[in-house]
Amino acid sequence: MRITVIGTGYLGAVHAACMAEIGHEVLGVDVDELKIAALAEGRPPFFEPGLADLLARTHAGGRLRFSTSLREAAEFGEVHFVCVGTPQRSGSFAADLSHIDAVVDGLGPHLSEPCLVVGKSTVPVGTAARLAGRVADLAPAGDAAELAWNPEFLREGTAVRDTLEPDRLVVGTGSARADAMLREVYAPMIEAGTPYLVTDLATAELVKVAANSFLATKISYVNAMAEICEATGADVTRLAEAIGLDDRIGSRFLSAGLGFGGGCLPKDIRAFLARGEELGVERSLRFLREVDEINMRCRQRTVDAARDLVGGSFLGKRIAVLGAAFKPDSDDIRDSPALNVAAVIKLQGAHITVHDEEAVDNARAAFPHLDYALEPAKACEGADAVLHLTEWRQYRELDPARLAAVTRTPRLLDARNALDLPHWRNAGWTVRALGRPAA
């Protein structure tokens, strides 16, 4: 099929490359000319494992190209995927829908042939119905220009696999034609056994925010238990292991630590709260305020634990920070807990040096007042404490004895509960971890 993907950020670039990979002819569209130029050369403007190879292969095969023109997109595509961002609105919890509205307003007047516009962006429930009417009003094709909603469930770091091998496909539509077109788009996944669920528009919109809210709740729950463990001398990692063995609960997302960040979970639960208030059902979502507060409190608890580790004050101390991205296998620093903690400690008088596998450039651009190193050992030179804040595999493979030799004082705070603490203690480190006993 001829497919356009409008918006080439983390979602759109991956979706475009994956649609080309399964055999469709794809046109990626974005207003950012520099981003389009990079993608056209096969260079992703962000780090995502496997994406560079996928872009190069599909571009070389002639199935993927890029443009900045919505008119060209309308003339080219049978199916138009809308993948633009819906960030948190300034001064509000609500989602900023200006980008998605701009796409519909810019694309609609050029839709002169029957086609399907498919929203993949995360939006407040009710948005799709409004946009469906807008598309029909603007398009010269009238009702033949339909709209469906197909929420994305990819995770940064595994986005290519999540797109090519999704755990489910959800399609919001009341149209048999739209359903048939999307079944054709996703035919390889459906044939491979991926569950394909057809819902109404509102349910499809709610699936993503409901899923993210559940995951955020699970993360904040175990972090609340970590606070209890610290107060009682219990070990949150053993607690999580024990309750995770209950198949009604499961062990995934029960890792206590610094909490979640990034461009999705924080803004999605806040937008859900805002939409609940608009719908008059705010009491049903009130728990999400506490989920958000627990998550943000993890950052302050990390700062407090680091301060205690170095003797009660950061003044004049050198702190090494391992990790800048909000999660491993990504260079995304949006709402990064690691950088938030680093910046707060810097304000309290410490000298901070940050290392990250991929996110150093992005971090330096956003936090130029911090220092950066290209190797973990360089970041740790002369450090009074080392903070493990993003759980890159590289940090689990560090030699604590060699690292201890370059620090001023071998002290470690594992804020992600991902390191082998006895191994570090045996190498002479004083170790602290959130929600775990000191020894």
C-alpha cells in the first residue's frame, strides 16, 4: 500500500521504517527540514537500537522516502498515519493538541481521493471524534476521507521490535472499509498471530492512557513500598520478588528506584487527570495525583540519600553521575530523573560530571552547566560519590575495583537497584540503594 507517516519523531520515524520493511511504499513527512534531510540520508536524528540499519535498508530498496509537503503526502498516500507529539500544555496538565490539529488542517484540504487518516498519537478521549468531523469537513473527498484511531504501544529502546512484533493491535473505527484497509496494512503481523482488536474511537483512545496509567501506578506502588522498607529495614528487591511471583501481579515494572520519566508516562497521566476533570469524573482518577507525587518524590529521596552518603552536605563535593537518559537504550532526556537529580545536586554546591552511553550530547545541550565525560572512569575521577541513575548494561559490567582506584572516596548510590551490590562492597565500596538495607 502507499502509506504516509506524518511526524518523524520517536514514533513516526520508527513506524515509517517498519511499514517500509514489511513491504509498503512509505513517505515520511515532517516540518523539520534538518530532520528530514538526515532521515533521507538514512541517519536517524535520535538513538534507537536497530533503526539506522532499518532506515538504510528500506531507503536503499526504494520503499521509503521523505518530504516536508502535506500536499505531496495527500497526493501520494492511501493511508495517512498521524504520529506528531502531544506534549503537556504549558501551565497546565492538559495535552497540547496544536500539532495534531495543524496536521489535520494542513492535510485535509488536499484529500481529494478516498483515503484513511489514522491517528497514532496519544490524545485525550474525544479527540478522534472531533478530528473525524474536521477531516470530513475539510476534505474535497468528503465522507470518503475517513478517520480511525490506532494507538501506539512502542517503548523507546525496543521500538523497532515493538512495531514489527507488537503484542496487540487496537483499531478504533466503525467503518468496515477502514477496518479492511488497516488489516491489509498490518497483514504480516496479523498472520503471525498478533491479536487484532476493533473498538469504537473512544475506547481506542483510552487504551493507551489506561495502559500507561496502570504501568505508572505499578512503578509508584513499588517505590512507595521502598519508602516503607527504608523505614523498617526491609529489602524492597526481595519484597518485589516475592509479590511478583503471584501471577495475578507479575514481576514486570516492580523495580524500585528513581522512578519513571520520558516523554510519555508523566505527561500522559497528567493529561488523563485533566481530561477526567473536564468530563466530571475526576474522583475516578484522583489516585493518579498520588502516583505522580510518589514518582516525583523518588527524585528528592535520591538527592537526600546522596547527601547522606557524602556526610550531609554537597558543598565542595565531586559527584559522578552514571546515566543521563530517562531509560537505557535511548538518548531521550525528556523529563529525565537522572538529569533532574544531577541538576538539583549541582545547585546544592557539588561539582557534577555525567556519563551516558548515548545521551551526552542531548544532555549537554539542555544542561550546559554540568560537566560531561565520555568514559565512566573519567566521570568518576576524584569523585566523593558515584550515583547510578540510568541502568545501562555497560554500568552493570563495570569493574568496581578498578573504578574505586580513580575515586577520591569509593561511595556508591544505586538509585536503580540494578547493580550487584555485594560485588561492589567486596571491592571496598560503601554502598547505598533505595529501599534496601545499608549492609
